[in-house]
Amino acid sequence: MIRENRPPALEDLDRKIRRAKSGREQRELRRTSRVGMSYAFRLTTEMAAALVIGAGIGWLMDGWLGTDPWGMLVFLFVGFVAGILNAYRTAKRIADI
């Protein structure tokens, strides 16, 4: 049957099917973007937490040992490396899903 010669009921059904498919695709796109944002927020939070904890430990060590500012610099670097490793491991886990 040629597309132009369809009865009106089939044209109406075709229009409803196309509308339903486009709505489903839009919902899937919104869900995907929300999931991506949650992963990005999680990676950012892990990185920031590692930096703050490293700087805090360094600051406490400097106060205790009197080694201003070296302890904070060293532990800030350690926190940076730990944050990168955590983010990398998490990103690998996310990619395997």
C-alpha cells in the first residue's frame, strides 16, 4: 500500500505512534542528562573532599610540629593525588556500568 493512499484512520494512528516515540525519546534524553550531571557532581565532590581533607591534615600537622607551611603544602599535594585517583577509579566504575 502506498503511503499517500492510506485511510484517515491509519494516518491518525501513524501520527499518534510518531508522537509517542518522540515523547519517549525526549524522556530518555532528559534522564540521561540527569544521570550525567549526578556523575559529574559525584566526581567533583570526591576531588574537593580529598583536597580539603589533605589541607586540613597538613594544617594540623603544621600546628603540631611547627613546620609552617610545608606540612600543608605536602598534604595538599597528597590530597590532590588521592582525589585524582578516587575520581579515576569512580569514572572507571561508571564506564563499566
